[in-house]
Amino acid sequence: MSILRITELEMHQIGPFGDLTLTFPEKPAGMEDKAEIHILTGENGTGKSTVLEAMAVLFSQEAGKYSNKFRKDNNVSLNLTLSEGDTHFLANLAESTIFLKDKGGQVLRKNQLIAKKYTLPYIDYKQEPFGIAFFAYSGHRRFDHASIIGIKEIDSHPFEHALDFRQSIQPENILQWIANNIAGQALAQVSGNLAETEQLRQIMAKLESTISQIIQKSIRFQVKTKPYNVTLAVDQEELDFNQLPDGLKSIISWIADLLMRMDRVKWENDTPVFDRNFILFLDEIEVHMHPAWQRKVLPVVQRLFPNAQIFISTHSPFVVGSVDGAWIHKLVKPNGDSKLAEGYPILSEDEKSYQYWLEEVFGIHEKYGLDAQDKYERRRELIRKSELNAVEQEELIQLDEEFGTLVPEDSSLGQRIVEHLKRLKKEEKTAF
């Protein structure tokens, strides 16, 4: 299967970036049955969301919404390189990217591009077949109250707001699609169309299974007729969709919305939805999610869409440390302009501890709250001193009572050994 993927992004004078070039390596060997994932990390203001929005805007034809990030009186440029095997395509902000062009300027693969149709009403949607699609979602959104009145066709464009991070969720359409799917299974079964019955059943079963794996509870969508509504059975407890907790609603909303959109697109062949080639942008989807769910969401999605390329921004070490074989791109802002941190991108490894990722990627070495950390550091300082006066001795005794049993490895000799091994590990890139 031929896969189209983003390979490079260049930004000049946009947001926190003076000049930035990011390259996106392929997924490593042995990961053929999993999605290619790129994780953007960095402190607030380093430009993680700016990078995601820059890539998304090139396919949405809504560059005007992005112009507030342009630096004034500067030569702004934004270029994206996509590759399909040995063929490379260019997309840039200046041309609003109606079509992708090769490096010689020739328009290629017109039928695969959805950008031109993003803003068309459904009645003008020509149902041309597509081979690639792009979607964007943000954790900073709300799933507003939604209801349906019966089975009816969804008449909105499949790509309407699909690249608007905060407006990509369509609550009414999600519930309508679920209801239509469940009703469609029953009708197809009654008419003896076993192939259609199985196709509809698989999509809904995959959606339920995906959510169940993340929250570690059984999930089943149901349609009620008096009044007409979609409900959700969570561990056999029936809940109205609008009454779900924000975390569960957040997970269901973007995953169900994504499947709904992909299910409604007329693709160029009959490849199953879950095996489709598409590009997905996720901005801090861990918002509203318990850490236990943050650990599950990316591995589940990685397995669900093996031919997808996924870009995600996050502040969560539980997300970063949850997957194997994802590329981590750390952004830093040392002197006014953001850039890629030295030595990055690096590959994630799920056998490394969350404490490791807290230190390595997020730069957090503290283990306690602010007051306790101050006492902890003071104890380490006293231990390292060659001589202590009477006041310092009394202070150390008191601190020993608080921390001595908690951190016995913090002895002067033990601490020096630990720090020496850490230094060796960094210099020799050897695991101890």
C-alpha cells in the first residue's frame, strides 16, 4: 500500500519561530503494523500548537485564520514537504495549497486532495474518490448538548471543520451516525445482506473496543426509541450521552467523530476504514483525562490505525512514556526564538520509567512539593559538607527524621555513585 506522509516542515517568522526546520523520520523497523507517531513536547509558549496548526492550515484553505501568528514586517513563509515513496510534493502558504505540486511546480495527484472541497456545502460535494485525508482535534473543546429525533441521512460535508482543532467535533452528527449504524445493521440483517451487516458491525465494534481499552471498562452504544436517543452502557450501567463525565466524553467525541468522517468519505478503493492512509493532528488530547487513561490512549490509537501518520502535542509524561517507537520532538526557547532541542528527535521507549521521561524530556527533577523539596535539597547540602557546626548538626538530625527513611539512597557516597552512573549513561549512551 502506497503511503503519503509529511516529511518536513519549514517555518519563517511565524509565532515563536524565527527559522525552524523539522524533519519527520519514518517509523522504525518492526513497527509496520502500527501508526507513525510524532510527539511534540516543550514548555508553554515554545510553539507546539503553532506547529500543528501550521501543518493543518495548509490543507484547509483557511490561511486567514492563521495570519494572527505572522510576525509583522517580516518575510513570512511556510512550506511543507510530503512524500509518497520516492515522489515528493510541496505545499506552501503563498498558494493557499489548492493542489500539491512536485518540486518542478507540476500539479500531481489531483484526485487525492481534499483541500479544495473543505469549504463546499454538501450539495456541491461531488463525491470524487479520495486516497488521503487530514483531520485535527484539540483537547480544549466541549462536547455540547446534542440530541436526535430519528433515523435520517447526515447532510453535512464529511470534511466540514475537519481541520479546525476546536470546532472539528460535530455532536449531533456523531449521535446520528451511531444511531444510523445500529439501525442499518438491523435492516441489513433483516434483508439478508450479511456483508453489509458485518461491515457496519465491525465499525461499531471497533469503536466500542477502542474506548473500552482506554478506560478499562466495557462499553456498548444503544439506541432508545421512547424518547429517541443514543445511550451508553458503561459496565452495564446505562447513561445518557450528555451525562457522561468530561474525560469519557472527550475520548468518545474525537474518536467517534474521526470514524464517522472516514466512514462517510467516498474513498478511491474498498480498503477498510481502519487501514486507510490519513494524517491526524492531536493537540493536547489528554486534557480532562485521568493519568490511567493518558497511559492507554496513544498505544490504542497506534494499533488501531497502522497506516496513519499522527502528530500530537502533549504536556503529559504518561503520554510520552506510554508508547514504543514514537518520535519525540522537544521544542525549547533559549534566546527569544523557539527551536528543536539539541539531540532531538529521539525515539520513545515504553520500558523506561515515567520518572525518566519527567527528567529527560520535561526537565523536572524534583520529587516533592515546594516546601518539602526545599528541605530535601537542604538535607543533601548538609550531607555533602565535610564539617557541620552545632546548629547544622541539629538541623540535619531534624531533616533525617523527615527524609532519612524515605530516601536512604541519598547518602553522600550513594548519591555520588548514582550521579556518576547517570553521567556515564549520558556520555556513553549505555543503560545501567
